[in-house]
Amino acid sequence: MKIALITDAWHPQVNGVVRVLTYVERELTALGHEVRFFTPAGRRSVPCPSYPEIRLCVLPGRQLGGELQGFGPDAIHIVTEGPLGMAARKWCRRQGVPFTTSFHTRFPEYVSLRLPFIPISWGYAFMRWFHNAALRTMVTTDTLRQELFSHGIQRVTLWSRGVDTELFRPLAKPEVDSQRPVFVYLGRVSIEKNVEAFLHLDLPGSKWVIGDGPALADLRARYPSSRFFGTLQGEELVQQLARADVFVFPSLTDTLGLVIMEALACGLPVAAFPVQGPRNLITNGVNGVLHDDLRSAALACLTLNPDRARQSALRFSWGRSMREFLSQLEPIHDVSPA
């Protein structure tokens, strides 16, 4: 099958959406499918206001339509709701071509955090317009599915996530040049991730932050006793995660939290707020602790067995994830070149 994936989120961005797509490409190619990504790479773009790491394509419609026509996909999936996603949606509608979408990011909440004068309801009005044109909109959990239904988004289906448990694995904890216990956060360093809620906690030992983002310089200056490692990937990331004792996930707005699954696979109990995302991955007192008092949750995680965190991650399979994804794509009869 020839599968077209349209995404505004792409390398060199480091975020959950890009990481998911990296695994999608690997797994689908291994199954014999031809996957082509249509991304901002090589297109005219401008930096996103307040988030320059993200590039927004400028008027990509005509070029994108020709590329899709030339590829002649058997299925089209639109990953994001940005300029490329909107151009792909418009082209599919004009051509009468069915397509699917997925909901990865709470853009209505994120936009409202940065621009408080824009109501969240406006963001969800846009989401309804965008996603209700699709045959299916894929989400990670049934909780999120019900939430989108409440916002008027129709035909929402489940697409689970996996974790690479061969890469993300427990390692013997070496000596570290930080005082133990070590509490670590991994992810974007931005306002919507609520990282300051972690850094502000009165915790023993050390606090580490792995990741980059628009809030990094400010937080580094205001929390000099915490250690900031910037972006780490692959084995270097695993080595650093494995040195920690507890993973702290302060976000209140994530749709799931791929980094939670990766931390669990490394044998790290997870402390988080009892919100959408963590609630679907954490069993209180088993592989982590959910509590409105994040400090209490983090301290309680020190008493948990790392082996139980690891075991809970083994149920997340990219193979199962890809079977779900493939089963929900909508076949196209003909988008061959004219």
C-alpha cells in the first residue's frame, strides 16, 4: 500500500508527534508499505510566532496537490492541522478523495495559553471544521475520544501508541555528579508543558530537565540549582534517563505523553497530576503516583519498585499500534496523475 502522511511537525523538531511518525515510518516500511511524508522540508516557510523552532509553510497548496497527484497514494492521512494539513484537506475535498486525520495536540488550549484573548471555544470550532471533513479522526485513548465528542468532533476512533522497549530499558545506575534522589523531566520546555511546576517543587536531591524549547533560557536563568541538558536522543537519552530515580510529568494538557511510556520502559516510576494522559498510563502505587500535590507524588514514587514500571511498559507495542492504524485508513480508488 502507498500511504501519504501530511504533517506540519517534522525534523529537526523534537517532540512527541515527530517521534511517533519516526516509528510509523519504520514499522510500516518493515511491513512492506511505501510511506511518503509531505512535510515543511524544502518548502517556503516562516517561523511560528513565539515558537521559532516550528516552521509554518507559506501557501503550500498548489505544490502539495501536484505532489499528491504524482504519488498516487492508496490512502491519505493528515497528521496535523497546520498550513500543510489544511492544504491537504482542501485538495482532498476538491478531488473527492477520502482521508483520515489524527488529533495529537491540544492546540486550542495551547493558543489560549499564549494568547489569552482567544477563547478555547474558538479553537475547538476550528477543530470541528477541520476534523469533521475526515472519514475518521484517530486519538490515543477513549477518554480523549469522549472529550472530542463533547466538542462536536465526529467519527473519532482509537489508535494506541507503542514504545521501543529494546532501546528504552533499565540500566545499572552508575554514580552521578548530582545529589540523589534524581528527579527528571523529559520533553519540550515550553509554557504549555508546565515545566515550572516541577522546578518549583521543594524536593530533596536534584532536578534534571532534558529537552529544549522557547522557555529554556528563562527557566535556566531562574532555576540555577536545576540541571538542564538540552536535547538528547537515542542511546544518549536512554543513558541519561536511566541515571535518574523518578520521572516527573507536570503537564496538564497532553493527550497521552509518549515520554511517560519511555520513562516507564527505563524502569522509572512516574509522578504526575491526575489528568488526561497520565491517567491512562499510570496505576497509582504500581508504576507511578497521580496526585494534585505533585511534590507528594514525586516523593511517593521513591518507594515504588522500578521493575513494576518496566513491566507496565511492555504492554505497549508498536506492532499493535500499526495494525490499528492500518485498519482505520480509508482506501482511495484513484488519485493517479491526470
